[in-house]
Amino acid sequence: MGWEALKEATKTSISDVLETMFFLPLELSESKGGGGLSQTPKDQLMGVGLKFSGPMSGEVVILLPIKLARSLTADFLGQENAGVGTSEMEGTVKELVNMITGKALSLFDEGAIFKLGIPEAAEPAEPIDGFFSEDDNAFTLLFNAIEHQLALRITIGS
């Protein structure tokens, strides 16, 4: 499988979705081990996962600070941050992972048909360092988004 092609498709997808839908520019972080995000307490993080199947199967998980999820949701819904609840944030991040995954897979293999599952809340693991580990079946991309970082992990064969 072309890891580099999948990474490039994912980088393009997340940047396009966040810039177009949420007006949030991103920059790929060169930090190793999760940068500042790995130091964020677990109770201040939100995770959402989405399983997919097709020519390859796997899962995409996005991990971001709750502050960033609140800000994205407020901007998306045209509300003030204070008026955004947990269910709205979760709904926005679920839609975010759905859009990113669909676009990344179609960029990776535009002729393939993938079936996307239903996005589900994913409890950030502790220690969180495991989220940022690289292996033969997974990779994680870390992005800087103004004041925050967010990470996206793709695991194949899950």
C-alpha cells in the first residue's frame, strides 16, 4: 500500500476541509511524539473515530483539544463559544472526521468505493503517547492550528 500517497491525500483533505468549512488554516507540525498535544490532560481532549472498508479497511481517529472543538463548533454554527455544548461539539467533530475521511480516501484512490461507518466518540487513551507511535499499520499527522494542535491517526486493518 502507498503510505506516502495516503499521507499526502490525508494532508490535503484535512487542510481543504478545515480551511473551506471552518476557515481554519493548518500547518503540518514537525514535532515528534505529539508535541504540545501529547501534554494536554486527557479530560481536555476530544476524540472521534470513523471506521471504513473497501479495497482497504481501517479507522481514522481525530484528536483535538476541547477548546478547539468548541471554537470550530461556534464558528460553524454561528454562535458564541459559551453557548456551545458537548453534544454540539461532538456532532461537529463527527462531521469533520466524516468529511476528512471521505475526501482523503477519494483523493487516495478516486476509482475505489469505500464504505464509511458512523463516526463515534473515542475516549483519548492514557498515556496518549501511543496515539503518536508509528508502526507498519498506522501513521499519525500532527497539525498546528493557530493556538492549538490537532492530530489525525489512520490505522489500516483495524
